[in-house]
Amino acid sequence: MSDKFRCIMVTKTEAGARGALGEFAESELMEGDVTVEVSHSTLNYKDGLAVTGAAPVVRKFPLIAGIDFAGRVRSSSDNRFKSGDAVLANGWGMGETHHGGYATRARVKGDWLIPVPDKFSAAEAMAIGTAGYTSMLAVMALEAAGLTPAKGPVLVTGAAGGVGSVAIALLSKLGYRVIASTGRASEEAYLKALGASEIIDRAELNGDARALGKERWAGAVDAVGSKTLANVLSSTSYGGVVAACGLAQGMDLPGFVAPFILRGVTLAGIDSVQCPRPRRLEAWLRLARDLDIGKLTATISRAGLSDVVALAPEILKGQVRGRVVVDVTR
Ligand code: NDP
């Protein structure tokens, strides 16, 4: 019997790294304690970079793309997992240096796997995906720095994207007044349905920053970086906190130390890829408790594995709304 399965394989071409639909053999998967029958993955910004080759996300060739997946254990030599268990994985170099989730089969270390919370199906877990789990890490960082709804509103930048959409849903359910910054005025109804109270135009935030601006929010989840993050910091109120998790505008941070030394603002860095397992387990438990999954799944788009190559450039252009769930079996 053939051990071949379908996947999105990134290869190095003369034009650079490119992803395409292909086949791979289970016997050639990299080492790991657990083999998973993957049912769902998702489209994250980083997947867009990897599949188009727009940035050097993939560092080993050929490589199966996809930074996350959900599915069921096929076989395991790790005694924490047995055949049939529902599991998910985010990051750890999947889709970068280890074969990833855009395939019906994956083999990874047991340490990378998280049991899918009972409350979620595999498709729902990937409606959350790496973007949503990153939003939860950001919210946890805001809380750890002392943010509460009583301290004032929270800004979410890149609001209509994946990280932004889940952050809005989470923060509003936790009782925060959420201000959503977007470049897509047409998404106002979508953002309000997720729980945003106020929408601002991202153009207000993407020019040169001043050292200090008017205090407008007590906290922020920033998926955009660059000048936007500098402006977000300048307008954070005294003692506030900003969780930096993305670079949709750019990798730079052209700003000032004034918010830190004159207003005691905290800048919290968020990394989902190497985040230690106990914190991941906490984040997924919190997602099961604090996310209105019905609200999120009402807004998702569904795609098959064969749609990923066409969708990848769209997410880089900021044209994908919210979360995309990829059914890898079709
Ligand atoms: P999406 O593409 O879904 O969302 C990004 C959003 O940012 C867009 O929808 C758009 O929102 C906004 N945006 C895009 N381009 C610009 C621009 N030039 N200036 C200002 N805003 C812009 O991506 P994800 O939500 O999946 O990821 C968001 C960011 O977070 C990415 O940079 C990603 O790499 C990073 N990330 C980091 C992780 C970590 O571990 N730290 C994990 C996951 C993601 P709108 O249309 O509303 O303006």
C-alpha cells in the first residue's frame, strides 16, 4: 500500500521558495514520537510568507508548509498520547524547519502536542489557530502586567486580521471596552459583531510617532509593529501595557523611550513559536473558557488544501478577513 499523502510542499526554485500541491511519503517524515492524522490547518500570515517565498520563513527544502494543525493521533511512542487522541500543535519550527500542517499526515515530538480542549472540534481549534492562540498569549501578558477592564479601553491593531479578530472577541468577553484599528472601514459591522465598541482608521497610527501623545488606551494588542506600534505606545495611558505580537506594517520600531520612562508603560513581547509548553496549555485552557467560539466560527472562511497557494498572496496583501480554516482532506 502506498504511504503517500497530499501536502503543500515548499521547494527552492530559481525564482525563490515556492509552495505547490504535491505528495510526500510517510516514511520520509522527520523524526518524532507521534504520528498524527491531520484533518485541519489554517492560514496564518507566516504561512502566506512561507508559501509565496516573500520572506525566508522556510529554511529547509523541500518542506511541507503549515505552522499549525489539528487532528488525531495515529501512532505514538510517547505514553502521554494514544491512537485516536485529539491533538493540536502550533509553531516549534513546523512549516519552517520541520514538516508542517499542510498535509494529511504529520510526525512531531510529543512535547509539541497539546490535547484539543473537549469544548472544541478540530475545525474550531484551527479557527483559533496560531493567530488566536497568539492573541490569548497577548491577553495573558496584558493581565500579568496588571491590566483590568476598570483601567480603561484596550486598542487592537490589525483588527480585521486573524490575531486582531480573536483578540477583539477575547477582550470583549472579558469585559474590556475594545477600540479596533483597521484600514478596512467596510469591516465595521464584522468588528462590532466580534465585540469592538469603537473603530478607528489605521491611518491615524501609521505616520511618524511623537514622543508622547494624548493618553487614549490603557492597553493594546499590536499585530502591526513599525510606526503603528510607536504611535500605540505614545498614546498609552500612565501605567498601561502594550503586547507586541506582529509586524504587518514592518519589523522596525521607530519610536521614543518617553512612554516607558515618563508614563511607566510596559512593552510585552509575545512569541508563540518557542513558548514553553505549560504556558501553551494555560493559553488553550483559557481559550476554552474565555472565547465565544460560536461568535468566531460565524465569521470564518473555509478552504481546502488545494486553495492555499491562491490564498497565500491575499493574506500578505491584507485581503483576508479574520480566520481561514483549511480542511486538508480536500
Ligand atoms: P493577518 O494578515 O490576518 O492580519 C494582519 C492585519 O494587519 C491585516 O488584516 C490588516 O488589518 C493589518 N495590516 C496589514 N498590513 C498593514 C500595514 N501595512 N499597516 C498597518 N496595518 C496593516 O495576519 P495574522 O493576524 O495572522 O498575523 C498578524 C501579525 O502577527 C503578522 O505580522 C504575523 O506575522 C504576526 N504573528 C506573530 C506571532 C508571534 O508568535 N509573535 C504569531 C502569529 C502571528 P486591517 O485590515 O484591519 O487594517
